[in-house]
Amino acid sequence: MAVNETEKTTYTIPVGPIHPALKEPIRLDLEIDGEQVVDVDVTLGQVHRSIEWLGMNRNNPVQTLYLAERICGICNICHPYCLVLAVEQAADIKVPDRAEYIRVIAAEMERIHSHILWAGVAAHEIGFDTVFYLTWRVREEIMDLIELVFGNRVTKAIFQFGGVRRDITEEQLPRLRQGLDYYKSIFEQLRRVFLEDETVKMRCRNVGILSTEDALKLLTVGPTVRASGVPKDVRQDQPYSAYADLDVKAITPDIVTGTVVGDVYDRIIVRLLEVAQSIQIIEDCIAHMPDGPILAEPKMPRLLKLLTDAAGEGVGRVEAPRGEDIHYVRLESGVSTLSTWKVRAPTYINLVAIPTILKGMQIADVPIAFASIDPCMSCTNRAIITDKATGSKSVLGYEEMHRLSVQKTKELQR
Amino acid sequence: MEKLTPQQIVDSFKKALGDGFIDGKIYEREVAVKKNRYRRIWLYVKREAFREAVHHLSRIQEYPHFVIISSSDLGDEVELIYHFTIYYGHHLEEISVGIRVALSKKDLKIPTITDLIPGAIFTERETQEMMGVEVTDIPDGRRLFLAGDLPEGIHPWRKDDKKLEEYLRVLPGRKPKGKDKEG
Amino acid sequence: MSLKAFNRALWVYHLNTGSCNGCDIEILAVLTPRYDAERFGIMLVGSPRHADVLLATGPVGRSMEDSVRRIYEQTPDPKVVMAVGNCGIEGDVFHEAYSLVGPIDQIIPVDVYVPGCPPRPEAIIEGVVKAWAKLETLAKQGVA
């Protein structure tokens, strides 16, 4: 940082929501030179609820499954899914085929709901509140389908070691197909709103760029890395459950635009196309679903005894809506808890790329660039981005930053 | 470069590390109806050969995908597993590689790999604060998650940490760690 | 129950003390066109100084304790605090964690509890209506 520059003030943006939807306190101390961000530092720690410690010391594995569900309310399926895959490898439990297909349907329905939620929040960050309300209204349809099939809107408790707890019956299939048709019919409208609007292009093109090489070096995952051109997708590379029978391709933005820039606009493209891909996957699964039982071991005391006596280790990797999620589990014979449990959620590793994404950007672009990696702080433990301060500090609340972002949109629209 | 089979990868590590190589195991599992497999390699190496092992992996795959460091408290020693994956980006071809290092509790030190892989900084900081393993030459050694919660010196992932019990928030009338399950 | 004494819309500030976001997305679902609490005038505001109701979610972590107290003090009277979700009420699955200092009512006084993990949007609306009734009572008494 050059010392001979005349104006150097540090704006401290204290605890205040960066996601109006999620209200996860985030603190940004941006080192500013004029209007541009020069340096960023990351500090974490506020949503730390000692979940791994609870899983290793207090709960038996089935209780840990319900604890894993509450790591995050939005990516509600991926954490129990990973845990179940890891424990089944460790204890060598074979899962019936029908359960594998139901698991994939659950994961894809969660992906649709999470991406539409993100689209609404991104629209709010730019200042399009009507689009925010429109997309959340569209999202209610998938929430109804989730409630129909799994019994609850948010915490579904569908996983169990060795299978799933509920079956999809014949009576539910017509309603499920009707919901998917609704999404196919409305997809064109969503695509036009997000991809062809001039203001969205002006706000999102060339903002928050992450180059291909940086994305590989900084180990990013999920739509963030696919938007930078690297086709990393666990469903394609190391498929699990029924994905091993389907042919899932990682989506990169050159399918639509022909080139890869790695900015916020590319991330919008990737997420919207993934919604269409998920609808297709759910239809394939329904068409090819095998018959049979849904649980390898339906009686709970026997299942608990099986897990207490088992010894081994396992790794479960799942493609969550935000990226690759991984759980490592080690079981010891005679110990009733999980002996070692390590969780790494996708936002944990995407946050390492934040300093690179935010450098050189204007303050008004910070909310949308930060929201474009789809941060889920409760998965990560919340981030405080602080910076090395020089000069005087002044306090700029999040509301101020959001107002700057909306103001910029209005100026562009004039 | 052409893709190697898991056994060829294990053999190439044995050749590159010499004495530092302790063992290599391959694990495969079949999934779903079509019975495709996913493959995992476990490599047991000594601490002295650890950085050379990471170098060698970068020769097999440019920019290997580093996932996380998991640590297990096994009584007298702590085992760190560095989870990597290689050959990503292609259908059904990814192989997971786990490099395992066992450290005795009297000498919990391991060299950093952030010069080879810049994205590893978070997970090294987390291992340092949660397990008490010292990562030598780490560029930024501050605590990551516990800075506002607990004082220094308490390591939650260790099974023999006695000071943690004071901080447990227990509901009134109950004893911690489910000790009152009979009641 | 007549709601005539309180003659302006209810402004709500959402306080996240470390929750998993499940309750938070249900709170936002209350404001979107399906359940549409905005037609009653209920609005989310960005600062506690404008708020009448504090919607608090999440078990309180040790590093969030100060912020919660400060936000409670910044909210002007009359005010009502609602604890939404099981973690805020008594800890739920996190009750023995080493990094949590207690359910919300150990830190700030709570008036309305909405249980559930997460509670349905209909339950949250009922909680807000009860909070509204309580605010009416406080305003009539002329609480400063």
C-alpha cells in the first residue's frame, strides 16, 4: 500500500445484516482508497455452536443425525446426507436401491428451493424488491411439494442410517408432476427477468471476478467455481447414490454466453440453469425408481447396537447447493458416540476467495459481490471481514451500504 | 497427462518417498443399480516426508483439490488426515487421496502447506486452535472460531481436555454429558 | 380483541443471535406474497431504533451476548420481544454446548414465545398478533 497517498480513511461497517434474508451479522472493515476496496481480511466465529463436540461427546449417532440437520436451515438435506454416507461406509451398511433414488429426489428439491431463494436475495441486493417478492412467491410451490412428500417445510428428517424414513407413494406422484410442470412453465419468465434485463447486466457484468487460476488455487467449490470455468461437480466426478446411474454434467456459463468471465452474472447463469437441470433429474428419478424396501434395518435398537459395535472410518461427499460438502467419521467399537466427526461446509472454503473477489471494487458493489458466493454463515460460523486500518475510522452501517447499492442501480437506470 | 490407476499412484508414491512411506491402501465401493465405483486411496506417511508427499501429488495433478484436515485424538497420538481429490472435472474419474500423518502427543508439530496451496490457511488455523497442533511457519496463526468464546489453551477436540467442562451450558437440574440418563 | 389504540403499522427488527437460519427464512416467508403480513402494515426495518418488535432467533453465543444487550437498549419503548424457534426458548439440541450462554430470556426479557423448529409461518403470524395486543396494552398505559 503506497504511503504517499493523501486520503486514506477506513470505513468500519459493524455488526449488521449483509443478507436481509438471513440477517447474519457480518462486519466489514474495508480499506478504501477513494471509492475502491484495496484490502480485506476475514475473521470468523459468531455462529459457532460446538456442533462437532456435541456429536463426538454427547449424542448417539441417530441423535447426531438430527443435530446435523440443524447445522443449516437452508441446506437442510446435504449435512445429514453426508453423515449418512460416511457412517454407511464406516459400518458397511448396504442401502436398498429405492432409498437411493428417494435421497436424490430430496437433494434436488432442496437445490431448487435454495437457488430460487438466492435469486430473490440477489435481486434485493441490487434493489429490485419486486423481483424479490416474485421469486419468493414462486418458491412457495416447491415448499408445498416438499411438505407433501416429506412432511415438513424446512426440517425434513428424511434420512436414516441404511435408507430413508418415508416413501413416495403413487398418490403423491401426480401432484409432484404438476408442480414440476409449473416450474417448467415459469422458467422462461425467470430467465428473462434475470438474464436479459439491461440493468442486471450493467450491475453484474465484470463485477466480482474470480479468474480460473485463482479459483483453482483458492480451492473454491460449487457454482462459484463452475462460473469461473472449472467443471467441478461431485455429482459428475464421484457420483453417490442414484447419481451414479444418471449422467449429470457440470454446468458452466459458456453454454449460454460462449465465454467464461467468472463474474456475478456468470454465477446467476449457472444457478438458473441448475434449477432446470434439477427438474430434469427429478423426472428421471421418478421414471426409473426401482421397487423394494426403503430401510436396511428398520428396528431402532438393532440399528444402534450395529453402530456401537462397528469400527471403521468413512468419508461422505455431497454436492450441496453451495458446493461440495464433506463429513469425515470414525467409529470405534464399543463407543456409543461418533469417535471423530469433522464437518466442512462449502461456504467455509468459498470465504477464502472473498479477498480476491472484493479487491478493486466499489463500495456500492460489495453487497452483490459478497452475496454472489451464496454465503451460508451458519454452516461456516459467520465471518467478520476486518482489515488493517490506517487513518481515521468512520462508521458505515450495512443499511448505508445497501442504500449505496440501490442508488447505483437507480443511477444506471436513468 | 494420462490418468493412473490407484495402484499405480500408490507405487509412484512409494518410489518418490522411499523411507517416508509407511503404507498405502485402496478402498472401493459400489453404488446404486449400475454398480459404478468410487475409489479412495489412503497413504500413511511420516512427518518428515509429508511435504514431499504433497509436492508429489501436485506433480500427478496440477492444482489438486484440497478439501480439509481432519484430526482424531487416539490416546497417545493424534492422527491428521489431509483429504485431497485428483482427476476432478471428468465423469466417474475422480479419486480421493488421504495423506495420513500420525503425531505423538509430546511433539505436536507439522509444517505448513500454504506456500504450495494458498487456500489451506483456514483449515490449518482451525486445526491449530481446536486440536492444539502447532503448524510451523504458518503465515497467519490467529484463532479462527473461538476468539470470542473461550480463552486460549482449551482444545475442544481433545478427549482429555479437562478445562472445557466449566464452560458447558447445562440446563438447571441436569448433569453434563448425559450423566443423568438413568434419572 | 380490538386493535384501535395503536394507530400505526408495526415495525419489526430481526435479530439473529447465531441461529441456523431455518426460523429466519420462515420469518421472511411471512412477509412474501403467500402469507403476506405486509398487508397489515408489518414491515422489516434495518435499525433497532425504528422498531417496535424485536424478533430474536437462535441460541445466544458468548460472542454475541454484548450485541444482543446493546440492541435491546437501543430499541425505544414501548417494545415487545419475541423469541422465535426452540433454540431461543430453551436451547433445543444445543443445550450443552460450550460456546453458548443461554436461551434468550437469560439475556433480555422476552414477552412472546413461538415454539417450533422452525415454527410455521402461521404460528409466527399468531405470535405477532399477540405481540401487537401487548403493545396496545402498553401504549394505553402510557409506558414511557
